[in-house]
Amino acid sequence: MRPLQAIMSDNRRYLIFRLVFFFIQMPVAVLMPYFFLHLREVAGMTIPQISYVSMVTGVAILLTQQGWGYLADVHISKRRLIWINSLLASLVFLAIAPFRSFGAILVGFFIYQILNTPIVQLLHGFLFIHPNSHHRFGLLRAWGSLGFVVANIGIGFAADKITGGNIGFIFPLMAILSMTGASLLMLLPELPPMTGTRPTFMQVQSFFFRRPEVAAFLGVVLLYQAAHSFSYTVQSFLMRDMGADKGIVGMSYSLAALMELPFFFAANRILRRFGELRVIAFAAVVQAIRWMLVWNATGPGEVVLISSLHGITFGCFYVSAVSYMNRHAGPQYKASAQTLVALAYFGVAQLAGNFLGGMVAGDGWVARVVAGMVTFIGLADRGPLRNLYIFSAALALLAAVFAMLLLRHENRANARLSTCT
């Protein structure tokens, strides 16, 4: 079998990878924030209802993500699976466009996310089968952030200046962007799936979970993202309540993505110097500061400026999580390692974060308890939506503590190993 580097030159390969990351990340800008604004302003959903719609992403990942990773590592071509999923997800998203019923949107979005959520993680797994590709991940992910920025600014401009505020065009746009990225991916070479005796699904999962450090790390990921997921989603609602138009809302998300770029470009150097767990602990502390600043913001312009911290709170964290799991994947389970990150990060954590976030930002007993805690620590009760950011800041600080505890455990284990050898 010819090695991948002999099939296509590095220059051509990574040029195509840049374009793939650019286009495949663009649909995220459709969802965040424009699809959720569509749910609130066109479908007329309440914040708790939107939290349930967002929460089905976590359910879809929880139920299916490792199955997709297993298929891609053991049975099916990764690039072919990405193309098929992109096509089917695009068709389902188009079908959701006319829905106004909460139940219909909930079911439709759930089916869409079953198909859509593995795409980026499978792309990462596909990338890591290429020689020395882990050194290039940050740079390639930066191209993904550029794609997000271009799409976000473009959609906001079109909505405010061309369509008179109508964002119905996001549904066909999603299909065009998704299929462009997936089709470019088909130009790249790939090793065939395993032959001979193939491991079972449970054997692949036990490869990871029999390692205590991996299980503990996934717990850190869960806490971190539970603090981040719903707070970031409903930031657009807070800005709209402050009087921001869709262009300003889009600008906040675009600035956030732009600020990821320097951290993605420098990711390899940062991780070599500090290690994944130190970077994650630092990002968690910055996330807590970020949400406290949002809680205290008095206008949409302040929220836009605060979004510049997203480069640290997402960029630094995400490359660290991907790198940590890739190191623990071995050569054969690259896709499963990345879908496992997604299972914790976008699955369990998003499920928990959206459920708790919806209750904190709602009008029930949980919101009243959090309001009482906010006043108990000497802060002003500024309403359920604002109080959500105090709650999220506390979760982020807890993630920082656990990351440092895991780092101390790993350092002690390495010291014992060095003594024995």
C-alpha cells in the first residue's frame, strides 16, 4: 500500500484541507446565532423552549456519536461518511424551514443533529491519519474560524441590508456550504478501512475508558462546556434585549471567531510550552471572567468587546482538548478519539448545560434559587438571563480546579514512572 504522502504532495494536500475547514465551519455560523434567532423571532419560541431545541444536540451526540466514530475507524471510509452525512443533514435542515410548531422543530432538529454533529469530528479524525498532521491542526482550524467569520458577517449584512431582516435564506445557504466542504474533501487521499479481524464497538470504547486519566479529562471537558454552551447561545438574546440589530449580533460572534485565529496559529507552540491541562485551566479562569463581564455589561457594544476573550475561552481550550485525546488515541482510533471529545463536549455537557441554563434563565424555582445565591454573595439580582452568567462563571472556575488536580495527578504518575525506570 502506498503511503499517503506518496499519493499527493503536502502542499496540495494541505491547501485542500484549508478549503475544507473553511467551508465545513461556515454552517456553524448559520446555527449560531441565526437559526436560534429564527426560532425566537419567527417561530415565536420562548427561551426555555429554545434551550430544549438546543439540548437535542447533546442528546443526538450522546446516543450516536461513538457509533459514527466506530464506523469511520473500522468499517467505512471517513471522507465518504462525511459526504453522505452532509447531504442528508442538508436535506433535513431544508425541510425544517417552514416548521413553526415546537414539537415539529424539536424532532426535525434532532434528526438533523444526528447527521450533522459527527461531521467536524470525523474531519479531525480524517486529518490525523495524515503524517505529522497534528502539528498543522491549529493552522487548519484557523481557516475554519475564517469561514465562520465570513459566513457570520455575510449573513448579518444580507439580513439587515438586502432581505429587510428576513433570514429565511439561511436554510438553502446551509446546504450549499455543507456540500461544498464535503465535496472538496473527496479530492484527498485516504487509507482504506481495517481488514481482517476487526475490533468490536465495546473493544474500541474500552481502549479509552480503561485509562483513568482519559475518564477524568472528559469530566473536565464536561464541566467546562456546561459553563459555556447555553451562555454563548443566548448571548444573542441578551444583545437583542439591549437594542442591538442583527448586524451587531453577528459582529459579536464574528469578533469572537476572529480572536480565535492568533491562538490557533500559535497552538502548536503554546501546547509544547505549557501542556494541554495548564492551558485548559487558564482558559477556564478567563471564561469565568468573561461571563462576569457579560453579566455586568450595560450595552451591546460592551458585549461585542467582551467577545474578544473567545479566542482564549474557545480557541485555547478546543485545541488542547483535541490534542490531549489525539495523544491517547493510538494510531488506529483517531476518529473515535475525536467523537469521544464531542460526546463529552457537545453531548453530555451541552445536554446538561442547556437543561440547567434553561432553568436558570427561566422563571421557575431554579431561577429563584440562583437569584438568591447571587444576592447572598453580594451581587445585584439583574434577572434570570443575567444571572445565568454568574452561574456559568462558577462552573468554569470549578473546571479550572479539576484541570489542575488532574495535572498534579499526571505529574506524580510520571515522577513515579521515572523513578521506577
